[in-house]
Amino acid sequence: MATTSKTFADRIEHLGNKIPHPFFLFIYLCIAIAIISLFLSNSSVIHPATQKVVAVKSIISTEGLLYILNSTVQNFISFKPLGLVLCMMIAIGFMQEVGLASAAIKALLLNTPKKLVTASIFLVGIIGNLASDAAFILVPPLAGIIFLATKRNPVVGVAAGFVAVAAGFTANIFIAGTDVLLSGITNEVIKSVSDKQITPAANWYFMLVSVPFLVIICTFITEKIIEPRFAHQLDDIQKTHTQDIHDVTEQEYKALKITGIFALAFILLLILFIYPDSSPLRNKSGGLVPSPLLNGIIPILITFFLSCSLLFGFIAKKLNSAEDIPEFMAKSLRGAGSYIVLVFVIAQFIAWFNWTNLSTYLAVTLANFFMHLNFPPIVMLAGLTLSAAAINLIVFSGSAQWAMMAPVFVPVFVLLGIEPEAIQMAYRIGDSTTNVISPTNSYMPMILAIIAQYSNKVRFGTFLAMMLPYAIILLFSWMALFLIYYALGLPIGPM
């Protein structure tokens, strides 16, 4: 069995490595969009949310040419993840350059059982989606550092951190912004067929069950499937990236203690600031989801990391003068070049895909095809999950995807007697699990850039081979858990 599995993984990696470099891959995808939009230029669908006709526009046209000339630069500079990633790379990279990340992790790991390291990464990554996009930028690089510090393959660590945030994006033990966004869309759609409304906590009970389930499954996949397969890389990586977890000096311990006190004070002051209902960081109703706090979490995190790093750096004698600060910050961006180059072509691909309306056309067409099938509720929910997983490869944004799918699926499913909270939950599972293999995931080039810092031998095919077990196993196991949970009549969330 192990031999067969390894052979299959080898074939996936071999075939994946035949795929061109991501830069050229997205250029080819742009060409494909141009050709497909030309052939489908006379096609249209009814947008389920607006009931307006959405026609496919050909980018091989006068209008398309003008769009390309007028939008290319704007597509690049307005690509939302670019600024977020670069800002967080400065903060986290600076923390690494001054030695705070290394010293803190080494000190913590001295008292942490190695068996809990992987599970801890997944737990933090899944809960970390409270910070939305910030979790994508924060967790994977730190997971790589942790793996390297414990003499494990940091490439696997980065991948594990990415899976924790991406595949587990919709799960949490707290009510997150995602719950508010999705329930709002669901409620708008329900109005056409029912007076029932759901709350942002509609999926909370099942989410509480999902978090430990995902942690256990992901830990198993990492330690039993992924890590043994890529163990051969460790020797080469350790030759150029050495990190002894016992090498923490007395000066560093002193700096860590003072920095820890400062970090705690920073967090307590933030809590005190947001505690009053009248806090400017709360929303108009006095709540925190959504709120200016969550919208501004990136600047808050940057301030936190930079201030902690500066304090540690000067106390630990890593920074000798103010002139060292910009120099260290510049070093923190030394790996950003490859990411920026990839973002340029990815931004064009996504912009073209949206401008031609191919994303809407393909999503609605697939949803309408599925609606013509008449199956029992369990099968319908399973089909919705699989459809969401497939469409997620095209439309990465969870809220945008649900805005297109909900008006098609929710009314029909509700009329068939399926609860709206179950419909929404089925969608969320499919939407989350294929995030790790979605070519439109705008954070994938960042992950590849981080991995390249440890090993330049990990090509796209290798990364795909690493991600596929997670995507496949999580999709079917999490879906099975939900269908069993639903069949038993257990509450998905507060009524």
C-alpha cells in the first residue's frame, strides 16, 4: 500500500513538474482566457443575484485591447494581497533579522513536547483566520521557522502553515467575519422563498466540532504522509539553514523577558481600548464582527511586531544604532522579488477573468446544471460541497463565490426542505478545502517564494504533490463528518 501511494505521489509530482514556471503558467492562462472569451463572446447567463444578463466579453476586440492598455498598471498596483504581503514581510522579516523570532521559538520549544508542535501549528492557523488575510501572511513563515528549529523540514512546515490557514479558513471556535459575510448573503437570498433568517452563529456548533477534527486529520497527513516523503530534503536544507534550538544566550533571554512584558502590556492596552462599547474600534452597534478593529488588523499587527522587534533588537545588542533599522528592514524584503514578478501576471489573469465575465459564466452554468438533478437531501448537500470545491478553483473569494452560488442553490434547497444553515455549511466545506490547490489563490506565489528561501528545488509540481493529499483527504473526510452529523439531526448552530 505504501509503495502504491508513493508511486502515485511520484507521478503527481512528475506530472506537476511538467507544468511551466508559475510566471509562464499564468501567461498561458491569460492566452487561454483570450481564446475562450472569443469563442464564447455570444454567450450569456442570468446572474442569480441581480437577475441581469451577464454576457461574455471577448478580450480579443477593440474594447478588450483598450481595457488591457488602460488597466494593466492599475491591475498590478490595486492587487489587494500585494500591499498586505509586503507590509507583513517587512514586519515578520524584521523580526527574523533581529533574531526575535528565532530566540522566542527556540526558548518556547525547549519546554514544548515535539509531538504537539504540528498540532499547535494547525490549531493556531485555523483559529488565526479571525485575522483574515493576515493569517495567510503570518502563520506559514512562522511554521517554517518552527520546523527548522526542531530539525524538521521547514518546507513541510511552511506548507502545513498554509494548509492550516487556507483549508481550515472557514472553521473556528469563534464567530468570525466570514460568518457575518456568508450569513448576510444567505439571508438576502432566503427572502425569495421563506421568512426564515439565520444568524452569523448558524454554523457555530459544527465549527466547534470541526476545529479539533481538522487539527487531528491535518497533523496525521503532515506527519504520516507528507513529512516522510520529503525527509530527503532535510540534509541539503540544514547545510545552508542551521538553527540550534538550544543556542539562546543570556542576553537574548533577558531581551525576551522584557519584550514579553512589553508584548503583554501592548495586548492589554489594546483590549482596554476596545472594551468600551463606545470604542472607535467597534462597529456602530458596539460589536467586533465586523469592525474597524478587524479591518485594521494588519497595521495593528505590523505595529506590534515592529515595536517588539525594535525593543528586543536593542536590548539583545542585535541593533547598535538607528541606522541599522532601515538596513534590517531592507534585508527582510530580499525574497520579495520573485513574489512581485508573479503577482504582476497573476493580477492580469484575475482581472481579465473578471472583465470577460468568464468567472460568472462558468460558475452559474455549473450551478444550473447541478440544479437539474433531483437527488435526496444528503446527496444534494454532498453535490453542493463538491460543486463549491470545483468552482473554488476558478473563483477564490469565498464571499464572491457564495454571492453567485447562493441565489441558485439556496432557494431550490430550501424548497426541498433543507435548512439554510446546512446549505451554507455544505458550501463552506467545499470552498475551504480546495483553497490549497486553487490556481487563483493569490497567496500561493507568496508561499512558493517563502519555500524558495529554504529550497530552490521545490517546483510547482512538488508543491502540488504536497497539497493534493491535504485537499483530497480533507474534502472527503470533512464532508463525510458533516453528512453524518446532519443525518443524525444534530444542531449545526444556535436556533
